[in-house]
Amino acid sequence: MTLTVQDWKKKAAAIKPETRMYIDGKFVDSVTGRKFESINPATGEVVAAVAQGNAEDVDRAVASGRKAFKSGVWSRMEPRARMDVMSRFADLIEEHAEDFAVLDTLDMGKPISDMINVDIPGSLSTIRFFAESIDKMEGVVTATNSDALHYILRQPIGVCGLVVPWNYPLMMAAWKIAPALSCGNSIILKPAEQSPLSALLLAKLFSEAGGPDGVFNVVTGFGEETGKPMALHMDVDKIGFTGSGEVGKLMLIYAGQSNMKRVTTECGGKSPQIVMADCEDLETAAATGVAGIYGNQGEVCSAGSRILVDRKLYGDYVDLFTAAAKKSVALGDPLNPDTTMGPLVTTEQQSRVLGYIDAGKSEGAKLAFGGVVPAEYNAGCYVEPTLFTDVSNKMKIAQEEIFGPVASIIPVDGYDNAIEVANDTIYGLAASIWTADLKKAHRFARDIEAGIVWVNAYEAGDATTPWGGFKQSGNGRDKCLEALTQYTQTKSVWIDLNG
Ligand code: NAD
């Protein structure tokens, strides 16, 4: 049965989110008893007052994670038993799909239909993928002297701090917790202060699935007060981070200032969507371009925010892009299943995005549409889908991550020029090319400085496809089997067979 906007509103009114932290298998208040408010960006109303953690709460969570890890209750659990817990965990998340949808939509304004069609299936497939991998992880015997046996053991790292952003609260958490838990680690999940609620439900369901106490902890609160002490902690072995480049760099510094913990980072982007003169289906390229930048309000690390179009079809592309945006972007109440674009996450984010729109105008880009707060939704943090044309790649709007619904179309002349402009950025997360020429497509895959490449597509992928960047987009890879190497460490074991 498809739920209507009234059904979702009823569910949103009825939901009673958990607001305490989760440590050692129990919900607990913060040590200080302080709380912070999560605000619904569509209405400005308070969704919940949530426990505001600090370094002492982090200490408690780390101690609980360490105790569980050392006991072996999870880290040495028989692999098939761990698989059973992880797959029951996925089943419980699926049973609570509507609760998760409501929590993330209220917390950060994402359209409820995105939760149902993107975030929940994406979270489930990732957890199931890693659950299935648990008894497929193998060590290696190396070709060494015949009078010795040498093998390489792969073991969990220990206590992992997982610090995640607000743009896909459930899914970004799932991408981190799934490999970390599957490998046998204890975890402390630190959700973003803008979107703490779904993480708390996740932890509860892990316990209900049979996950032992202390293995999955959640500390809620602000970055400086919780994420920082976690990253500086001498008894945390690994930080898995997704967020801004600025904080990603701090994580590397904190690791150096403390115990050299392992750090993987998944950060921002300024990803190019390139349309070559030999593109066979310009209409599809334009419609995909629209989804690639305006999906999730443009609050996507891989948002295709720079659209590089060959000058030969520049005018046609701009017309088709404009028509596709008009047709497919439905701004509105995120609890309405027909809405495809909700509010931005906070008033600060709204001001930031409007500031970039001012910068685009003052640097001489042409505002083709949007650029304002829609009059009928001025109670929330909305910004209309916005397009700048005649953008130069040197402009601020082409160089900095806006993280909002702002597209820039940049004219280019042929393949070499397109590659030069595409690579002229500090980022390297994702990129696409639209071309009918197979050789050009492969050359692009070779030449582009990005971790994720699409040909005649955008935002395609599944749990098997590595997610991570080149350059300042970070050093980690989420999803995919490679993630298992980031939550395990190897041990070399040499056995002398002489005598
Ligand atoms: P952010 O860096 O401000 O915050 C991310 C997390 O770090 C939050 O939990 C926050 O509380 C915490 N944090 C903030 N300051 C901290 C500090 N000093 N020490 C420790 N922790 C701290 O990012 P955001 O605004 O929540 O998210 C948006 C960013 O995330 C964008 O740049 C986006 O591109 C990026 N992102 C990347 C990916 C990816 O896979 N590459 C996916 C989603 C989002």
C-alpha cells in the first residue's frame, strides 16, 4: 500500500524517538544531563531534545567497546553466528523502514520518497552484503621457505569511532557500521548533531537482533565535544569519517596528536558531468544531469555540480536541462511522497547556499533560474533549484563545494579541454561523460582524477561498487569488499618447521 501525505503526517506526529545515548547495551543520559535540540528544517519546529555528549561520555563508550572487544563475545564469535546477528539486524531495519523514513525526514528534511526508494534499500543492501562476507574473509599462506610456514591473519582492529554527516543519516551510518561490525570490531557511532535520531534506533535494533552489549555504542552531540575527543582518544584504534574536507583533515591531525590510529576519510566533491558533442541522447543526458545535481537538495558529496558541455550543443543542452528541471523537481513538504526536493538541513546551510548564489551573480555568471527562497515555503530552509550558465571554472561557484541545489554549466571545446577543466579542482570524488565513442569513454576513465566514473549515467551503483575519492575527496572506500581491509589489520605469522 502506498502511503499518502496524511498517513506520513500521522506517523510523524505519533513517533516517539529515543533521545538518550546508547552505551553498553543501555540508553543513558549524558554525564552532564545537557541536551540539544534537533530542529525540523521544513517547519522550524523542535523534533526532539537529544543527549549532548562530551569527552566523559566518549570515555564511557570507549570503555564499553573495549571491554566487549577484549571479551571476544563479538570479535571471536563464530562467523556464522555473527552472520545470523547481522542478517537479523537487516531484517529488523526493514521492518522499521517507515520509522527510519520518518526520523531522517523530520531531522534533516529529506523527501520521504527518497528514504523509501534510496536510503533504506541502500542501507539494507550494504548491511546484507557485508553480513554475507563474514565467512568469506580469508587469510593467506605465502610462498616461503619449505622449512617454514608463513601465513597472514586478518583480524579486527578493535574499537572504531565512526563519525558521519547529516545528508544521508541512516545510509552513511550503514556504510560505516556494516563493514566495521562484520569484521568483528566494537563501534562508537557519532551521528551528526543535525540528524541524531536514526542512529539511536539502529543501535537498539542491533541489540534486539542479538548483538552483544558494548559492541554498538552511540554518542550524540556536537563535533568539537564528542567527535574530537573520540578522534584524540588513546584507546580508539580507528576513525571512519564521512564529512567535510575541513574536518577530515582535522581527523588526520588528531590521529597524529594521539595514538596514530588508522583514519579513513570520505569527504566532499565538485564532480563534473561532461557532455561531449557526440552524445547520442541529449535529452537523457539533461534529465540525468538534473537528477545528478538536484537530488537530495544537492546535499550530496557526489553531486554533479559542474556540468561541462561542448560548445557545439551548449544552447540545446541548457534548454533541455531547464525543461527537465521544471518537469521533475517538485519542491515541497518532505512528508509528501510527491515531493522530490525538501528544505536544506538548517538555516545556516540555507544562508551558506544563498551566499554562493550571490557570489555567482557578482562574479558574472548568468542566473538562468532559481536563486531565491520560494515565497510559499519561507517558514522552512528552502532554496529554489538554481542554474548558473556561462560559468568559468575559475569562479568560486565552480571551485567550492556548495552542498545545495545550485548547478553551474560551463562551456568546453572538445575532449582535451573538457578533461583539463574537469581535473582543475582540489576534489576527485565522481565524474561522468556522455559520449557515443567507446574509445573516448575508456580514455576518460583513464584520464579523469576521480574515484568513481560513470559513462552515459550518473549516480549508478550498488553495494559492490567502491565509493571514495581521489585528491581532497578523501582516502577511504565505502561499500565494496575493499572496505573490509579498512576495518581489519593483518598479522604475519612465521612458524619454523626445523628440528
Ligand atoms: P562536517 O564535516 O561538518 O561533519 C561531519 C561529522 O563530523 C559530524 O558528525 C560532525 O559532528 C563531526 N565533526 C564536526 N567537527 C568536528 C571536529 N572538530 N572533530 C570531530 N568531529 C567533528 O560535515 P557535514 O556538514 O555533516 O556533511 C557534509 C559534508 O560531508 C560534505 O562536505 C559532503 O561532501 C561530505 N560527505 C561525503 C561523503 C562521501 O562519501 N565522500 C558522503 C556524504 C557526505
